[in-house]
Amino acid sequence: MNGIMAWSIDAAGALTALSNSPFQPGSATSGVGSFDPTGKFFYVSGGGGGSGIMGFSVNASGDLMPLINFPVCIRSLGDESSD
């Protein structure tokens, strides 16, 4: 299955897939995701063809909305080549 899977967790700890899950990021993703401390933004590695980071805002129902100006490219440490 492609995309970013998301679930809600009930009081007993049971998982239910969100209705719009999986979210399609519009770019290849294959990595680890993490929320910012406020829970309003979600970032996942692997955007931009596998060498970037995708960013999303999280709405009240838990849906992910792609942020503008993403994906951002990342470089390996020591990569001194210019863009």
C-alpha cells in the first residue's frame, strides 16, 4: 500500500484507520514520520524522490494537508557540491 497511513486510537487503545487514509503525499515517500511538539504539523523523510522531507499540516479531523515549499532537499554531511 502506498501513501501515509493514519489511525485514530480509542480509549481502549484500538486503532481505526482514518477515512482519508492513506494520504497521498504527491511524491515518493519511504521513511520515518514525526509530529512537531504542537501536533499541528507532520514531517516524513523520503520526499522529493527519496532525498528530502515532506511537510504537512494536520487539520482538526486528523487529515494531512501538504505544506507549500515542500519537499525540501537534504544533503549528506560533507556534501560540498553546489546546487
